[in-house]
Amino acid sequence: MIRMILFLLKRRLIVYLITFLIVIAGIGSLFTFNIELVPKSNFPWLTVNAAGGALPPEEMEEKVTKKIEQELKSISGIKEYSSSTSTGRSSIQIIAEEGQGERVKQEVQNAVNRVRNDFPKAVDTINVNQANLGDDALIDYALVGADPQAMLGLAKTTIKDRIEAVPGVKEVDISDRSFENKIAITLLPEQLNAYQTTPAQVIGQLQQTNWKQAVGTLENIGFDTVVMIDNTYNTVQEMNQLTIDTPRGMVALSQLARVEDLRGKVKDSVALTNGGVFIYLSVKRSDGSDLITTQGEVEKVVQQINAEASGQYELKVMVEAVSYIKHAVSNLSRELMIGGALAILILFLFLRNWRVTLVIATTLPLSALMTFIAMKIGGYNIDMVTLISLSLSVGLIVDAAIVVLESIYHFREKGEPLSQAIVKGTREVLTPVFTSQLTIIVVFLPLVFADFEDWLKPILATIAFTVSSAIIASTIAAFFFVPVFSDRFLQKDKKVTLEGESRDHVIVRAFQRILKWALRHRVKTVIASILLLVGVGFMMPMMKMGQGMDVNENLVFANINMPKGSTLEATQQVSMQAEQALRDMPEVKDVFFFASKSSSEIFISLKGKKERSRDKEALTFDINERLKAIEGTESITTAFGGQGTEAPIQLDIKGDDMEQMASISKEVEAMLASIQGVNNIRNDFQEGKEKVTLIPKQEALARFDVDHRSMLQQISTLIGTQSVTSISKDGLDVEVVAQMPEDWLKHPEQLRQIMITTNSGAQVPLSELVEVTYSKSPVVIVREQGDRIVTVSAELLGTDLGIVGREIGVKLPNLAVPAGYEVEIAGKLKEQSANMTQGLLVFAGVLALIYVIMVAQFGRISQPLIILLTIPMALVGVVIGFVVTQRIFGEMAMIGMIMLIGIVVSNAILLIDRINLLRERGMSLSEAIVQGTKERVRPVIMTKLTAILGMLPMALAMAEGSDLEAPLATAVISGLVFHTMVTLILVPVLYSLFEGAKEKRIARREAKRAAKKAIVEPV
């Protein structure tokens, strides 16, 4: 390494050329990054959705869900799976092993294909999808206007086509869940009776209409002519004129039914904002497209569409993340530059030499540019996580350069010529700097390979790669560029003060006095440290625990659940009251909601963080109070930002009997209600619907000559809708369905009077052919790992996940649960527990790796042990920092704490290495400790202050995106502040105790040997 440095000092032009290439490549990399919200990664999360018909939940569970789950058991690479089954719908969620998503998806698809022939014929739609982190969602719009039918047609044609033509746009999804998109043929019972026909006969004939077919080709010399029969129709008028064959002769369909165009009519849910109906459009971007650029182009097209509309309709932004990302990226970039400037300022204040500061100021951007190059090669982009990683690195990438430069400057102060000072200074710190940098990098190995939750792994991998790249770049800069730049910038430096010619810095003198006192009172110092550590242990319950991973702070989701039997009109009225109450809040920018008979989903868009005077907890409390004040609701839920609709508290009840689980859920709810701060408690059990079961009488079917398949078809035509065909209307496919009048069949007893047509054409009452039994059918059946579950959920207000988790841990074992049933912690509470457990394992793994590296560095066991013993003192600072700031200690804080270990160890390594070096040069133990610490005070304070000030803008949490980064910065800064004192005071004291004891042992051993020698060889 020294030979390489000497070579570069003689061939400085090579370094300048390399510097030029790094600048060009780094800037090129920087300007070609895409901007994302979070790192994009294919997650091993799969969903299987099966739908069709009106099969009851039990039948869907038995004939669809269980069959698919049985196949899943034989597929390797699946961690867990759960399902939700309702009327005509089965949804199965699968979590695969890390890196197995694509393979498992293919095997699941193959398994579904194997069993789908056994599904009921009504199940006609089955999809297998894989979810992504940093997915393709771009922006959601609400199309508002006067005529819903016209708006729906416009959205699905002109608007969709124009937005999809934008480069980078993958597709535009139009949600028509609030509107009908069908033409309904409502059969009239009286007319059917008059013409002596049945619904099944009419529907059967209708299903044979609307076709076209080529019947042949007329061949001629030089040309051919295709002959085609076109029996299609496209209008309601044409459908009314269709002829139906009845026992009374041919008759127009208009004589038997009422044909209505229902397109744009509100069905069983309604989407409203500001009292008006809206169409929901979701714009997706293609893979690899830049988020900000693509949305900017989409917004230009939307502005043109709105301008052309002349007020007849308008596309309003409903949900988007780009404005948030732009502010967050801008703020983080600014914080990055401020942090770098503060780091350079600290160097100048300590060194009081602009030439020396210029060396560091040159290597800092150089290290950053090398990091950009590594990120580009690694396939990373600019996002919240990479920017946080770069902000963390600002204070760290100058550490090695400061130590090397300070060592060079130290030799200059001793009167060494510049070239000799560069070589000697670099050689002296070569090994300890390399070791200290390595300790920061190795902390990420256990972090990356630990079994954290899947959503956290790509975030950890991104932080690990970015910070490690920055540390490696800074090490290269310290050993190869700092010596050359020092030789260039310090040639004419006339401000070098020789050792002994000036007083030490005031901070150095202050630490020296404290250290000398501590060395005189070593036992007291150690006891005081232990007492401080124990005292802080009592403060740990005062820390707020939870998941601080909300990446979009400007969005709130709320849900209003309505009492059983509510009408759509009642839910709509409640939702409009909620909208008005929310719009009265000064922080709210816009409100949109989807109302159905049972609930209302509310999307609340907030103003930017700088425009809000209240924090998230105050806003959540206000939203809850406003929604609870509305009469006619059963329960509400709220979730801020990236939390989505998942509640922080979830308890799963497992068993077989739904009613028994519902009873247990009430007890679980009562338990949660007794815990302070637990809010909006509810369970997902829904009281079953009344079910009528028809059991065919086999003897009666044979006697009346009725085929059971014919009976099934005739009954199904009388209940619900039957698909007839589809037509093209205004460029869109419109479904044509047949149905009986809405009020024709309401009561189960009316089923008994239904007339069934026998094979001979006679009419027989259904009551003669079947037995009727009554029971209840569950609304939704939720399963996990093949077991039925009922989930009790709740939110937090004025408390945190850690406190509530401990309370639940105490109370849950005392809950009386019948045999065969169990209650388990689930959701975020379970995730937090699992992540914290993994965090402790990572912590232990990091300590082990660092210890091995330090043993290799020092060649002994005791001195690395000294450094490990001081690490808990850094945690003292972390605890105090989170208690004072009351920030949430979650996954990002845990990452910061683990990084902190590598950072604090690095300076302790440099300190002990310096003391060892002075002892090797002949100094006594006490002199070496005092002198070595004195010589390391300045570089330790400088490196720690640059790291702290580099992250200070992140920790202040003043702007968009700060809630994600602030806990991490708080952990590192508070730990560094406290451990700086530990490094310069406790490490020397422990070194004195350990090495002093060792010297005493050696002295006693030598004395015994001398005594034995004196006895053997008397004078």
C-alpha cells in the first residue's frame, strides 16, 4: 500500500486523470437515475382470486378454496397462506420464500389449472398475481361531471386512450364498481303466463341470438366473395323487436319483458366527492419509467382534457405520491448538502487551516460520486431509502480522510518534511483505519441475511449497499487521494505550528483534565457507568415502540361501518356528513368516498407538512372524534399514510365453529377495551345471512319426470341475473342480462309456489319436488394455513405498540378459551415482535463479527473486549434520545442502532491502536493512555461532529419524508453524542484497569521467577 502511495505521489497526473474520470462517470450516473418512492422489488406475495356466480360461502370454501389450499401444501417455497371466501368469491393470499416468487407463482398457476375443472361451472374467472414493492401505481383521478353514463363512456374511450398514449404509461384502469355497465331484460311474470312460456325458455332463446357467421364463399375469376349472416343487434330498440317462440305463437320480446339501458346508473355502491358522483381512474406506469417525468407528462394531457371540457367535466387528482416524492427528494437532497457543508465547517473550525480543509472538501464529493457510480452499477435509483442512506454516509465518508489527514498534519507539526509526513502519517494509521472502516461495513452482513419481514428486506439491502459503497469509496479516497491532494495543497502551507509552540485546543485540554480525574478514580468511573446503564434500563418502558414506516404522510384512510340492514341511501347520507366534517379541518385538502350498504371507504388528502400545524397523532385524534360524532354508524377505522387499511393491533381466533369464535371475539374485544389508548375495536365476523336449503325428493322427481339439472336451471333463472350476451355500444362492450322483477321474489316461502316445467311440459309446484330447510350462511369465511379464523382489530391513540403489546402479553394468557380454539397475536404486533427478535440476533451477530475483526487487529483477546464493554453505553444515548424526542422506535431506528455499533467501535479501535503504538515506543502505561487520548481527541471529536451534523437535518424532521428518516438519524446521533464521551473517558479507564492488572500479573510472575533464581543460585 505504501509503495502504491509513493508511486502515486510521483505520478500525480494519474490521480488527476482518475479524478476527472470519476467526476464525469459520477455526474453521468447521477443524471441518469430514475426517481422512485421506495426501492422496487418483486415481492414473493401472491394472490389467487376465483370468482363467478352466486355460490354461497360454504360451497365456495368447500369446492374452491379448500381444493386450492390442498394443492398449496405440496408446493415447496411457500411460507404461509391465508384465504377469504364470500358469496361467489374466493381470494387466497400466499407468501413465498425469499427469491422464490416467480417459481412459486408458476407452480401455483399449474396447481390451479389442475383443479379448476373440478370447480363449479359458475366459477369462470381465476387469476394468479404477484405483488410488488414500489409498484406501478402512478396517480389516481376522479372524473366529476353531470352525466355519469356519458362520463363512464368518455373515461373508457377518449380519456383512457389519450392518457395511455403518454410515454411511460402502462395502462389506465377504470373502476365501474359504482355504476352499472349492462342492458337489463326484466321478464314480466304476467306476460309470461299470458303467453304460456317460462323464464328459462325465453332466456334460452335469447342466448341463441346476437351472432354472425360466414356460410361460404362465392368463387369467381379474379375475386372471391364471402357470404355472412349477421344476426347481431346493438340497440335497445333492436332488442325489443326480437321474436320469441311461445306456445301462443311468435311474439316480440317487448311483449314479454322490459328492456332498459342501465349504463351509468348507480348500483350497490356510489363514489362521491363534494356531493357529486365521480368515476375512478387509476394510471399505472410501465416498468423502468421515471416516476416524476411520467406523471408530469400525464398531468399535461389531463390539463388539456380539462381545458377542452369547458366545465362540463373535470379530472381531479385523488391520490398521488409524486408531489410528496418531489418535496421529499428535494428536502433530503438539501439536507444532504447542508450536512456536507456543516461537516466541512467543523473541519475548518478545528483545524483553522483552509488548505487542510480543502483536502477534505475535495475528497467528500469525490467519495459521493464514486458511490453514485456503484449505485448505477448495482441497478439502484434515487428514492427515499437511497437518499437516507446517502445522508447517513455524509458524516461517515470523511471519517477515514480526517484520520489520515490529521495523522499527516500531526507529523507536520513535529517538523517532518511534507513528503515524509504524508508517508509516515498514512503508514501509521493504515491498519487501524482499514479495520475501523471494515467494522462499519460488516454490521450489514447479519442485517441483510437475517429473517426480517419480507417488505423490510429490500429496504435493508438498499441501505446496506449504499452505505457500504460510500464507506468503501471513502476508504479509497483516504488512502489514495488524500495523500496526493495533501502533497498538492499543503506545499505552500505556511500555517503549520510546530508541536509545543502553541497551546492545545480548549476541547483537548478539557478532555485531558476529565481523563486524568477519571484515571485517578477508575473504580468510581466504572461504577458510575454501570449505575447509568441500569438507570437507563428503567427508562426503556418510556420509549414509544411501533412501526415507523409510513412513506406517504399526506394521505389518511378511514372506513365507516354501518349497522346491519342499512340502505345505500343511509350510508351515503352518513358519508356526506363525514365529508363535510372532514373538510372543515384546515389541514384537509380533499375528500373522496365510496359508499355501499354496509360501509364507506374514505380517502382524505392532506396539505403538505409545512402547511399543517398539528402532528399526525393530533390529526388522527381529530379525525376519529369527528367521525365518531356522526349518528347512525356502527364503528370507524382510520389509518395514516403507508399503513393502508391494516390495523396495528390484530388478534386471530382460530377454530371450526364460527358462532363460537364470534363469542370468543367479544371477550377479546373486552380485554382490548380495558387497555388504555386502544381505539376503534372491532372484529371481522359478520352475522350469517338466512339460508334456505332445497333438498330434492328423488321419488317425486322420478314420478313427475323432472330432471334435477333442468330444475336447477329453472330455479337459477328466477334468482339473480342470467348472462344473455354482450354487445358493442359506443365502442365499449356492454353485458346483456336477463332477470325477474326486483320485487317479484322476496320471501323464502314464495319459493314453494314456483312452477317447475317437467320433461313433458307440465307445470309442478316446487314444493312437490323438494324439502325446504332453514339455516344461516356466513357472509365471509377467513382461513389461515387451512384453519378458519376471526380477527379482532384495533387502532392506537395516545399510546404506542410497545406498551399495548406488553399489556396484551400479560392479559392474553388469562383469557378463558375453549378447547380446540386459540387466540394468537397477528399483524403489525406480530411483525414488530418478530423484527425485534431478529434485531437482537443481528445485534449479537454484529458484535461477534466485530470482535473477530478486532482480535485480528490487536492480536489479543482482552483489548477487543474493552471496546465491546463500552457498546452498551452507546445504547444509553439511544434510549435517552427516544425518550426525550418521543419518536417511535421501529425498524428504521433499529437499523440506525445496529449501524451505530460499527461507527462507535471504529474510533475506539483508533484510540487503542494509538495507545499501543506509544507503549511500543517506550512510554509507560499511564503516559501512553494520557498522550494517546490527547492525540486522538481532535480526530474523534471532528469525525463524530461531522457525522452528527451530517445527519442533523434528517433528525430535525422539518419537511416531507422526515417521518421515515428521523428515527434512524435520532438513534445514530443520540448514540454518537453519548459514546463520544465514552470513547475518550471510559475506554482509557477500562484499558488502564485491564492492562494495569496484566502488568501487575507479569510483575508478580517476574518477581517469583527472580526469587526462585535467587534460591537456586545464592549470592
